[in-house]
Amino acid sequence: MTARGLKGVFLFSTAPNKKKTEIFYIFIYLRRRKGVIHMKIICSKSNLVKGVSIVSKAVPSKTTMPILECILIDATADIIKLTANDMELGIQTEIEGEITERGMIAIDARIFSEIVRKLPDSDIVIETDANLQTVITCEKAKFDLSGKPGEEFSYLPIIEKEESIEISQFTLKEVIRQTIFSIADTESNKLMTGELFEIKDNILRVVSLDGHRISIRKIELKNEVADKKLVVPGKTLTEVSKILSGEAESMVNISYTNNHIVFEFDNTIVVSRLIEGEYFKIDQMLSSDYETKVRINKKELLNCIDRATLLVKEGDKKPIIINIGDEIMELKIKSQIGSMNEEIMIEKEGKDLLIGFNPKFLIDALRVIDDEEATLYLMNAKAPCFIKDDAESYIYLILPVNFNAA
């Protein structure tokens, strides 16, 4: 070993497992003398494009640390790993390929992504030398880029997993889709930019709110797990949702500590910091009392409100006014462009009611409800409207607006 510039003594008290083997190879790589560091890998364009697309979601758009603008290619062990990390969100994925020479290199993510995407549909060869020059070859195309030392890259934190739950990719993707629209897009209240993951009595409750509405989804867990509350950044959930295949048979393992959450699926690991702080007391905002209950065809109501918004300019806060009678719901909207009036048949229990809403909030909630019918629970013109199913597997709370000046 010393003849090739390698030095080191390795002692394993037990048979080396996969993790120890990876550490072994990384140690060898870092101990090589300058001038003999090489990496050479060969993989298909489709595998590389997919892997780069996955990890690119964790590359920061702005940073004072140039190394974070890179994707790390790690071929120090028996598998090719791609990693990106913005210090809040980190993603690592494995891709199939041939490792001819072990090594690792960090390459500018934007340039690397564009090159790989535009190469011919053939095998891609990536080689590095001791001076960190990286040659990317595919058929007759050849690119020569400057890389950065892989050991300078910020690896994903090693998380000592305290607890974990497992749900299908389909379920997680749906839960995110059905709640993410009502997180706040402002940083004025950090907690509102995330979603509450609350585990209680073996039920996972996912909650988002922005000050005008609340979205809640409940999922029954298969295995027993201790109660826990986490606030997961909305950005993390959005990126996870994009990567998920959404297959009902494929599972996601979600583990967590007090500071981090980890999603593991399809040879991909997503690690994210959690948002610190006590989440809002949601249960105090929910009520089972109502004086008016309406059952309505969801698609009819959604299409009607969608048509009404044609008369509202972007940024114009014109409410849709809903007049609930015995068997008919009348919807009206009036703007500088014009006015619209439409009636929909309903089943009603309780009192008649005249109430106004921001049409976008109703559309957002109705779009993610998969039921054929929607049930609305209302108290008066100033109290929240609840849209929920009988089992309360989903609850959407929407605050009304003042429509006297409309």
C-alpha cells in the first residue's frame, strides 16, 4: 500500500458492514498523494439525468459558499452517489453505473445539469485528474470542466433516528398536495411556512395554515409509534412531492429527531432541518357546531366558482357572495369587468345564510377533495366555513370576508 502512496492501519472489531466499508474507501481516497487521485465512472444518460434532477432540488439559488452550488459525485465505494445540500435541505440519491476508478468530485450544479441534459442518449463517461479537472465524454461530445475537492463538500448530517413511521408514496404525495397550498408564502411568521406533522394515538395529522384558512389531513398509521409534533418546512415537502413516484406499493420511511426529519425511498435520502417553535393551537380553532349544513356536487360548485373568477383581475380582492336557500345555492360576483349569477341545487339542513368568501380559497380546497360531493358546515356570515367528510379525514377551514362594499 505504501508503494502506491497509501498509509493507514484499519482495525475492525467485527466484520465490516456497508457503512464501515464506505468509510474505509473514503479514508483511502483522502489519503492518496496528490498526483494519483483519479475518478472514472460510466453511466447511461437516463440514469444520470434522473439523479441530477433529483438532487438539484437541494442546490441553493443564492449562497456565499461556492461549494454549495455544486453536486457531489461520490464513487469512493461500490455505488455512485450524487448529493446536494443547502444546509437546510440535503438530498442524496444513488444511480447505477460502472466505477472504473474510485474517487469523488464536486461540480457546478447548473453547468453540470445543463451539459448532461443536452448530451446524446448514450453512455456518459466522467473522469477526473489530480488537478480536479473533469472530462465529460458522450459519443463525440467532450466537455472539460474545473471541479472542486469532494472533501470540502458539506455532507448530509448523520441523523441518530429516534422514531420512524412508514407510509406509501401515494399517500404522502396526496397528503402534501391536499395541504401545501395553504402554507404562508411570507417569512414574517416562520411557523406558517411549514406544516405540522402531529402523531397522536397512532394517527398522523398534517396541518397547514396562512392566517385565512386551515387545511388538515389525517392518516391512520399501521405500526404503533410514540406521540410527536414536528414542523416541516413547506419547501422540503414540495421538493419531496416532486421526487415521489406516487406508487401505492412503494413505501417511504420517515424518521425524525428534535431537529431533523429524514425521508428515505427509491435509493434516495432527503434530510431537512425542522422549523423551531410551538405550532399554533389548532384544536381551539375547530368547532363541530353549525347552524347551516349544505351537501353539494363538488364539481359543479368548483366549476361555478372557477367561471366567476374570469371577471376578477389578478390581485383584485372581489368576494364571491353565496346565498344559501332551501334547495338552491346562488353564487354572485361583481367587478369592474362585469357580473355573474349562477344557481346550484343543494341539500340543506338548518338556516338560510348569506356569506362571502375569497373565491381562490374555495377553489384551492375543492380542487384537492376527491369526493363526488362536498359538505359545508356554517354558523353565520362572520364565522368560518368548514368543508369536511364524515370521518374528518380532511378538514378545510375558510374564513369569510366582508362583502357589504361589493
